Amino acid sequence: MTSNTLPMPRLLVPLGIFVVLVILLGVGLTLNPREVPSPLIGKRAPAFSLPQLRAPEKSFSPSDMAGKVWVLNVWASWCPPCLEEHPHITALAEKKIAPVVGLNYKDEPQDAVRWLTRHGDPYLLSATDLKGQIGIDYGVYGVPETYVIDQRGIIRYKKIGPVTPDTLQKKILPLIEELRRG
Amino acid sequence: MARALVMLLALCLAFGVQAKEAAPAAEDPVLEARVSALSAELRCLVCQNQSIAESNAALAVDLRNQVREQLRAGRSEAQIVDYMVERYGDFVLFRPRFKASTLALWLGPMLLLAVGLVLLYRRLARRRSADEGELSEAEHARAARLLGAGGDKEPR
């Protein structure tokens, strides 16, 4: 008996293709299309010099953080998900393993200060990006966004959208520990 | 009469205001055309199925202004596309570039088509050779017997 006379293997081919397609599409559904891989990972954090939110006469530049592992968190008072992640950013700052710098994105400084007063200020300082120009340099397209930057000023991780306890425990904290060990 | 004059004046003023509002777009039509053409090639990352030319999301407006300023400053379209890709990745381009990581994207469909054509050709070739096959003596005899048997009996 040849395989041609057996209907089974021939039927199995389309069935196999179908199953593979369903698996591919199924995996596609679980991915978040908003999480676009950033081309900035592994690159130097773009330089800038911006006034500090609470002390506008002083400026902040990423080079001020050279030699430290630090976190840059893009936030705004008009952004509800920023409030959602605020407790987790606070938890991260309280661990005191890496300073958290805020980038206050396209916000009114008075509103921003009021927001920090009401909800607590976990940031070492916040820099004011009034026009969002620095946001463009960092490829920001949805606030909040969070960057982990190493001692040499290289961006090692980027989180688009609010930081969750899960990303904090599984990604951000282990990465900071690893980078701190050198 | 006086009322008519006032109306006319008001009308003129209204047109005057309109003309003023329309001014920025007409300021440099060539530049605006370049801005629109380039913006239509760039994906708005906030509303992913729109280009930054179509979208009114704040970021799209910022990026459009960015395109306009850079064109005005004399940078080329290719330089501005590079600027966007450096920050937002290949994803900002509606027509992704041809490179190692996009090979499957560009060549995949053509590869599938080629495989399909080869399979189709092989199948047709096999069918043709089966059709052309001569019947053996035994098959001729069996065909005649079947036909003969069908002809002898009345259909039920």
C-alpha cells in the first residue's frame, strides 16, 4: 500500500498549516502593539540641559548622573497612568538602589508641583520639558515611560506605559542590581 | 443706508479675519507640500494606523512641526527620516527599509508565491502524465466488459 492511497497524511498537511497559523495569530493577539522596541536600548542617553521643576534657576543634565545607575521616569500631572504607577515608582525610589529622576513632560510647572505635593515626590529632582523636545529625543510617545541608565550613560531598559509591580520585581530591580555589581 | 454700510463693513472685516487665519499654510506652499508628503510616510505612534499627517494627537502635531522646522533649516527628507528612525525605530516608517531584520517581511510573500507555483506546477505535471498514460490490455478488456455489461441489461 502506498501513501497515496491513504487519505490521512494528505489531510494532515492543511490541518498542520491551520494549527501553525492559529498559534501564530494567537501569540500575536497576546502581544501589545504599543510596545514598540526602542532603538535607543544600548545607546547613549541623549544629552540635554533642562531647568529643574522645583528650582528653575538650576539645570539638570544626564551627565550629572555619570558613574551612577539611575532611572529616568517621564511623567506629567495630566497623565492618569502616571498616577497609577506612582506608588511603584515611589517603592523603587525608597529602595535607594538607584536615584529616580523625573522628566516632567509637556506640563504646566504649577500643576506639576501641585501633583507632587498631593501625591508625594519620589524624585531626586524633576527636569521640565515644557515643549516635549527632549521627549522626542528619547522617543517618548506615551507617558509614562521609564528608562534605566547605567554608569556610562547607556540606556539599558525602557518601559513604555505604567510600571507595574511585576515589571518592577522581574525586570527593573534585577537589572539595577546587575548593573550595580558592574 | 447707514445700516447697509455697517453690514458691508462687517462683512469685509469677516473676510479680512478669514484671510488672516488661512495665511500660515499659504506662506510657503512648496514647504507645506514637502511637509505633508514626508508626514504621510511617518506613522503616528500614538494612533498607530494613522500617519502623522492625518493625526491630530499632540505628538503628531509636535513631529509635524519638527519635520517643518528641519526642512526649513535645509535638511533633506532622508536626513529627517533618519532622525525619526533613530528615536522611534523602523516602526515609524510605513514602508520599512530593506535590511536583514526586514528580509522576511519583504521576501516572505514572494517566497510563499514561488513555493505555491512550484507545487502547482508539479501537481499539474503529474496529472498530465497520468492522463497520457496508455491503457494496458487488461484494462481495455475490463473497460469493454463493463461497457458491454451496461449495454446488455435494462436500467433498473
